[in-house]
Amino acid sequence: MIQAIHKLVNFEDFAAWRPEGGRYELHDGVIVKIAQPVGDNEDVVGFLALNISIEIGRQKLPYFIPKTVLVKPSEGESAYSPDILIINRPNLVNEPLWKKESTVSQATSTPLVIEVVSTNWRDDYYKKLAYYEAIGIPEYWIIDYAAIGAKKFIGNPKLPTISIYQLIDGEYQVTQFKGDSHIVSPTFPELNLTAEQIFQAGGVQS
């Protein structure tokens, strides 16, 4: 669930206002408080963050997973706090908002973004998909472990689905994974996980 504070603000005002406690996003000038996620959601996030961190370390990649970094499109007054964000550390010197606002806006800083679907699934499939594509983020995962999204996104009958969007010629192309199919990630091609393993982390048998 999300709760909107219906007063239009720009990003600078939002960044100055944002408190340390709680999780907030800016959606087209509207401050949105993200509700505390359910335990199954956190189980999936923790499982993925651990396995991806192991892969980062194994390959000695210059990446890390931050806690509360915002992703801001260069146009408009929006800023999002992904469930999992992979940061390319060497490019942070080129991010004007990094030092003071822990915010990134360049595709070269963000090779991969992951959102785990909750009740506000429309944001993940519509709004954030469009914004991440516009930024040029190379890879975007939508983890719909509880099959909440619309049938046009995950099929009919609705089943737990992982949608991996890869940026090709400036547009996202999607590949979907269900059941025991192995995840294919352009950013982490040697990541050895199945969709089922990720769903089980959220307490779901697909």
C-alpha cells in the first residue's frame, strides 16, 4: 500500500524534506509514503540481495547494493526507491546528486534495478517501467511472486512470474521466467538461480 501526500513539490524540496525514518518516493511532484512491506516481500528481497552480493564478490565487480538510494529521471519531478538497486561505484563521481542526496540519475550508475511486486503493482508495471526505460537502465526485474499483476503482464491463468526487461535499441524487451526455469540476467550471466528458488523465498510454491 502507498499513501500520497497531495501537495506538489519539486525534487529539491522533497530531498530537503525527506526524513530519515520511513521510505518515501516522489511521483510526478507528489510525495508518496511506501508502507512497510510484508514479511514474504522482505524474504524475497533479502534472498536476492544475498545471492547477487555473492555474485558481485565472486566476480570482483565494482558494484554494491545500497540501502536507500533514490533513482531520479532527468526529466520531471519523480524519484524512486527500488527494492534492490545495483550501483556501479566508479560512475558515482559523475552523479551530481550523489554526495548530498544519495540519488542517481545516469544509466551507467545503475546496471540493474529490481522491484518486488506488492499491492501497488501498477507502479512497477506501468510507471517505473517507463521511467527506468527512459533513464536507459540496462536491466529491470519485476518479481511477481504472489501473481498480483494483471493477466496481460503475467498471463492467464496468473502464475508467479519474474519479468526481466533488457534494454535493446533504447526499448525494453521482456523475457519471463516461471517454475523451474533458470534466470537469465544480462548483468549477471553466471547467476545460478531458478524462478522457483526465488518464489520459495517468499513462501510461494509455483
